[in-house]
Amino acid sequence: MNIQIIGTRKNADTRKCERFFRDRGIAYQFVDLAQRALSAGEVANIAQAAGRDNMIDTGSKSYSKRGMAYMEFDPVEEILEDPMLLRQPVVRNGGRASIGYDEEVWKSWIQEDAAS
């Protein structure tokens, strides 16, 4: 498995995600959005793998501060402009990705990896 966790250390779901993989002895790379924004290619890959519709964190401060509830927007463009709009954590495993805390998806990846 080649796990990459994208989020911030302050986000509770991101910390739970790290604990999930650490408790199972699975190594991962952590990308802290507070220190490094994602490239356009990375955001596009996440959108393709996990879907554009659930990329934006509608509960984030950035979302409400910008009044996005009443706007039409392209999630990829908005995330490139403000990385804190990305719903956390994003977990990438090769060409696959999940957005938000999704233990069931991660368990299925572990099972698939064990079966192969």
C-alpha cells in the first residue's frame, strides 16, 4: 500500500485517520495543507478518483466566510485558490482516493492488498 494522507494536524478527522493507519501498522506519508498547498495536478487527480461533488468542506470557516453557499463554483478552482476548502482528510492509495473519514473504504483497500 502506498498511503498518502492530506489534511491539517488541527482537523479531528485527519488525526483519527492517522490513528487508523498507525494502529494497523501501515506506513503513510502526511501532507499538511497548512504548510503546502496541492498542485493543480494533485487536485485534479483527487477529483477524478473521488469525485468533484464532495471535495468542498461546506462546514469550513473559509466556505462560510466567502459566502459560497449561494454561489456556483468549480470545486477544483476554489480549492486551488484556498486549500482549506478541501474536505479532510483526503486519503490516496495509488490511483484511488477517499475524501472525509471513511473507515470502510480504507478497510476494503487493506483487504484487497492482503488478498493480492
